[in-house]
Amino acid sequence: MKTRILQLETHDDLISIRDRMAWAKSPRILLVWPRRGGVALRPLDLKLLQRHALSLGSQLGLVTRNARIREEAESLGLPAFASMSEAQRGIWPGTSRKPSLRRQDGRPDPAELRAQITGFRKIGTIHPNLRLAVFSLGVLAVLAIVTLFIPSAEISLEPVTTVQEVTLPVSAGADVAAVSLSGSLPARSVTLAITVEGEIPSTGRLAVPVQKASGRVTLTNLTASPLTVPAGTVLHPLEKPSVRYVTTGDGTFRPAVGATLDLPVEALRPGAESNLDAGTSLVLEGPLGPSVTAANPAPLRGGTDRLVAAPSDADREALRRKALADLSKIAESRLQTALAEGDLLLAETITLGDRLDETFDPAEGETGETLRLSLTVEVSAVYLSASDLTHLAGAVLDSSLEEGYVPVEGSLTVEGVGAATLEAGNVYRWRIRASRLTRPNFDPLALLRLVQGRSPQKAALQLERALALSAAPEINLKPGWWPFLPLAPLRIAIKY
């Protein structure tokens, strides 16, 4: 007899197997279980597959080594074989065709299916009290989960604080490597280039050339040649070569020794210095110098100066002293800014070093109503690091901390008292004052026991009675409408 073999996979289920059986179109359908793993089929599913095979007009058989499946198959009257060869050689038991359990519309009749399932009981046959008890337990379980894990609370406490303070002598030296509880600290140095600017009115006066001197000179030919003196020829007094003049016209000598030529001249630079008395001997510059002499029969006049404000040497020295004084005033704040927060600067150790830059405006020899100075000086000082100070101060304060109290985090402050003194060996000595806030040491577990499961009002009252607080506790619930604090300690956060 023709047999259709369907090799099952581990991912097959009731629906996929039914679909494959519908295409078999064979008197016998043999379902072969996979060698490794199983198929997700229940006893009811085997029964449904058996009925589906009957509806197709086929006999269903199984090939599996699974003892449980073989046992269930035998209870249903399904032939079960250990191997393919056994299924092919073996004799399949005859199966009588049962009436099809289908309604006129082709779908299985649920009533008849339920009637044939062993052990089926209607839900309505379960006792009502048992159903109510199971439902109540489910509701209680849900409420317990909601009560434990949904609400949360945050409690803010302000404990009463007290000030703990101590003043102790300390010393610092460059040779100290680490903090000592005896009061020795490493001395550290800081160097900074600080620039200051200042200005003062100019008190000096400087003559500024305004107009040029001019006049006429007489030139004498020392040769018998007809020499020509062009415009632009430069002359200067024999005794004052820095004062120079230029001819503003040209002329030609007669070809005779001692011939003269009268030409106009003008000073090259303005100022009273260009004025020249009459009868001054002049020298021509250039190739005509050895052949021609010159003199001014009349004075050269018209050169003038004007006095304007200009910085004097005394002004520069006064402004320098003022800038250094200003630098000394701001050095402490500038150095403190360069340090880390909490570092303690010893103001008595501030020293001014080399002048890195000094620029005057206007420069020397220039005029100006105001003298300005930009001065950059190297400044150094000794300081103590905040970490060293807090380490020493914290250790000293901890030794005298009252029992049952703990320090308030971040409240420790250290300040210098009096001036530092320098002793032999470059050791600085002075005093510091350390202070911090302390509060009672609360037991977190005890606090949680006081508030668990209570209303916010009762929890606040319990906390006020048990603790030394400076203000009423602040309790915030999430969600806000929840009436009680959580029972789970992990859902309660306490801040102080």
C-alpha cells in the first residue's frame, strides 16, 4: 500500500503538520520524528492529527524512539515503529473508519472533541469558593507587587550642626617632603609674570622746529673757468656741518679768478638752529667744493622753534615707581588667582623679580601730553597646597571629634592667622585656624524602620521625635497620590 513519509523537524507544530498531511493524498501517512530533539506535540495534538488523517481518508503512523510518544500513540491506537524499515516491513493494524467529527460546514465539532478528551472537565464544575479564592490570591499578589516596587520616597533631613574649630601652629619649608601631624608642611613656590600699566601728565618741554631759515650767499670762483652752480647745491657752515642749506636758484661764474655769484639759499631742516650770523664761511658739497668758496654777507634768518609738552627723565622715573607700587598692591590677588582653590598664599613672601618688559609711550625724544608705561615684572611667592592643609586640619579635628558625631562633607575651611615669619633654614612659621561643621551620626537602617509603610505625616513625626533636626523633614512621594511610604527599603532615599 502506498505510504506518504513526512520527515518532521524540531520547529514543526500541529498546524504545519496538518498542512503537510493535507497534501499527502495517500492511504497511509507516516510521521518520522527527528533523530535529535523533539516536536512540540501534546497528546491532544496526536489525537487531532489522527482525526485529521481519518478525515483525509488515510491511516496515520509514527516512527519515533521516544518512549513517551510511543506510549501515547498506543493509547490512541496509532501504529508506532522504531525505524523506517520496521514501518515498511511491519503490518499496520486495521483501523475502522469512524464517523467524521465534522459539522456540515466542514469544521470539527468542539462538543464531540471535548467529549472524547480524557479527563476534560468543564470550568463551571469548579467549586465557586475555590474560584473566588484563586482570584483573590491573584489580586493580592498584584497588590503586593505594586506596593513593593511602584511607590518611591525621598526624605530630606536637616540635622542640627555644630562648629568644630582649632587653631594650631604650623611651619613650612622647601625641605619638607610630606605633611606631618606635628605641623610641618611642604612649602611650594609660585612664579608669575604680571603686567601693569600707568600714565602721568608730561612735565617737560621740548623745542619742536617750525620754520626754516633763508637768505642769500656770495660764491667766489677760485678758477678761471666759467663754472655753473645749479639749483639744489648743498652748503654747510665750516664749524657746524650738521646745519645744511640748499641753493634755490642757479647761476654761472665769469671765466675769471675771483669772480662772484650771489644766490638765494634755504635751510634743509626747520628750527632756530638753522639761523646763521653774517660772515660765516660756507663749504659747498660735491665736485664744486674745491673750486668755489662761499659766505653769507647778511644773516640767514627765519628759523623758529615751538615749545611743546614732552616727558622728561624725571617723569619716566616717577611713572616707573608708581607702576611698581601698583604692582605690589595687585600681586597678591593675581598670585592667588593663579593658585588652585583652597591653596593658602603667604603674602609676606611676595617678591618682585626681573623686569621682563618696560615700554614708555612716547619714547625718549618724542613729544606728548601724557606719558604711558607698560611694565612686566616676574613675581614669586610661597604658598601651601589645599590638599596638605586639609589633610593636616582634618587629622587634628578628627582627633578631637565628639563621639556620635560626623563631619559635614565639604564644610572644612582653613585660614591663616597673623603674619608668617622667616627663620633660619628658610623655614616659615605662623598659625592657621581650621573649622568645620559636625552633625549627629544617623543609622540609616534605624531611620528606614521608623518610616516604612507609614503615612508622610506619621513618618515626619517619628523622625522629629527620634532625631535632632533644625527643620521639619521634607518627604516627597512618587506617585504623589500614594498615601504611604514604601515597605521596600530600597525604594526610600534619605538625604541630609
